[in-house]
Amino acid sequence: MAGNGCSSLFGLLSVMALSGIMCVEVPKLKLNNGKLMPAIALGTYLGFDQGGVVKSVNKQLANVVMNAIDIGYRHFDTAAIYETEEEVGEGIRKKIEEGAITRDDVFVTTKLWNTQHKREQVPLALKQSLNKMGLNYVDLYLMHWPIGLNDDYTFSDVDFMETWRGLEDVQKSGLAKSIGVSNFNLDQLRRLIKEASIKPVAIQVEVHPQMIQSEIIEYAKSESMVVMGYSPFGSLVMRYGMQFPGPKIDEPILVEIASKYNKTTPQVVLRWQVDRNVVPLPKSTNLKRLKENIDIFDFKLEQYEIEKINQFHNNVRYTLPSFWQNHPYYPFEKIDNPQDNPFLNKRKQ
Ligand SMILES: NC(=O)c1ccc[n+]([C@@H]2O[C@H](COP(=O)([O-])OP(=O)(O)OC[C@H]3O[C@@H](n4cnc5c(N)ncnc54)[C@H](OP(=O)(O)O)[C@@H]3O)[C@@H](O)[C@H]2O)c1
């Protein structure tokens, strides 16, 4: 396995050991174009509240990214809509300037927003993202949704295949090393693969114990694509400031597995993803939990343990933008009662 830049920190090892910093060598997955993707990424979406998208204050996120690099994270997941690209880029650039890593050591994923789906808009959108990050290229550019929107958020009729041509353009011009999609359903992914000139390397979807995504994982494997799993902790953690129904951090089945490996239940859920060939994208801005979440590469679940966790599946999504459900390319099941949608309405258990 190639070094990931932890080794370039080895000269500092005694200092790091003294300050209690560990650096985990994260394994890498080979993509269908031969490039390598680190098997876990740091999620950098800070969520939303009444004021809209939550923003980093006092460079908190840039510092988190620098700490994350110190402890071994080499893959960062951001998006134009998260408004975190600037600080993700800043944290990475500072670590490159310090000589701790090179640009080749890190894998940066960002995403095209829905209002820039026309083919000619795609290179401009990616250049805007790159300018914010202060980088020359991204390792992976994803179409965030198959849904095109006009500037005023009315539905646009741009076909996602037109958008894909724009993603192919940015890969050909070198602005993105690889391209892929997010929030596509299986039929949409099949159509994309059939009509694409460049095959996507990855699909990013919601994956956690209540949304196990077996069909997409199986299909992606058959096409040599990587699945990236967002919101990996599912109901284990608070979402939108609330605790939702579903397995919690003290769920007995998870606790039993965690005790066997001397790990925590969040670590078991992340390892469950790794063992199902999913690249988890846990978000944390807390140093203790950053370390906990990356410390999952020294154990492996048994098949029966994976299946036990699979049994929590009940098709619950936390990202359910039903306000788009009449769009022709809405990827998810439509719901009859949007008032029951936890994504839109804060519901107490
Ligand atoms: N493609 C898409 O449409 C899409 C949609 C949603 C998310 N994503 C990506 O996926 C990433 C992760 O998803 P997410 O942020 O929704 O959910 P998540 O990573 O499942 O959960 C994040 C929450 O878990 C807490 N947490 C982290 N580690 C923990 C641990 N070990 N123990 C207990 N709590 C822990 C975090 O708090 P602290 O920060 O305080 O630790 C935070 O409140 C996003 O940041 C984004 O990059 C993509």
C-alpha cells in the first residue's frame, strides 16, 4: 500500500507521541479509472438551522481539517452548497505549506449544485469551487443531485445526461481527476452508465443501519464503482437538534459487537460500512470523535455481525427533500404527507 503522508510525519513522531497525536494509515480503494480513494472521508457539511446553512466561525473548520490531517484523514467531502469549501481548502493548503503532506496525499471531493446543471455552467461552477479552495483540481467532482433547478429554484428541464457531459468536460480538461454522482436512484444510475462516455467512479448516497442500500451497493460493485455513504451514523446521533427513532448509541446489539472488539458503537457502524465496501463520510468537529471515527482499521466484522446490523433496515432517510418530489428526476419515493417528513419538520420522538 502506498504511504498516505502519515509516513512523511514520521520524523515528527516523537513530538506527536508526546502530544498524544496518532496518525492512522487509511487503506485506499482502487477506482475504475485506476486512481486511489482513501477508505474514509471527513464529512464537512455543518448542517442547517433557522438561519440557513450553518457556517464555520473563527476558522473552526479549517482547524478541524488540519487536526484531521494530523491524525490521518486524507479524504475530505465538501460541496458548493455547504459553504465549507473555503475552509476545507485553507486547512489543506496550510498543511501542504507546513510540509506535513503534499497535494497528492489528499483526496478532495466536492459537488456541483443543482442550479448549475447546463453543460456550459459545469466548468464555471467547478472553477468557482477551486478558487474558493485555492486548489488547481479536485480528485472527485460529483453531481450533487440529478435534479436541475433554475436560479429562482423553479424546476429546470435540463436532463442530467446534459449535466454529465459537463462533468465529462471537466475531467477531460483536468479540473477533476474523477467524476461521479450523488443521490441518483438505481434506474438513473443504470441510464447514466449506459449513455456516458466516461463511466462514473463513485456514487454517494445515504447509508446507515436504517438505510442499508444493498441494491445500489451490489450494482455499483458489478460496475466497479465505489459507494460513498453519507449520514453514516443514522439514528445513533442527533439530527436537526433531535433524536429520531431507530438504533441509538446504546443499542444492545451494537453494544455487544462493540464490546467484543473493544470499540464504540459508532466505530462498529463505520466498520460495518467499510466491510460492505462503502466509504463512510462521518462528520465531526470534535477532536476526540475525529480520532474515534478514524480508528476503525484494526478490526473486521464477521458476516453474521454485518447481517445483524442489516436487520435494522427500515428504509428511513434523513435527507428527504420532498419539496422537489414533483421534479421529473426526483430520485426517491414520493410521500403522501409532507407534514410527516422529518427533513422538513422537526418531530420529537
Ligand atoms: N450527498 C449528499 O446529499 C449528502 C447529504 C448529507 C451529508 N453528506 C455528507 O456526509 C457527511 C456526513 O453526514 P451527516 O453530517 O449528515 O451525518 P453523520 O456524519 O452521520 O453525523 C454527524 C453527527 O454525528 C456526531 N458525531 C460524529 N462522530 C460521532 C461519534 N463518534 N459519536 C457520537 N456522535 C458523533 C457529530 O457531532 P460532532 O461534530 O459534535 O462530533 C454530528 O452531530 C456530511 O458532512 C457531508 O459531507 C452528503
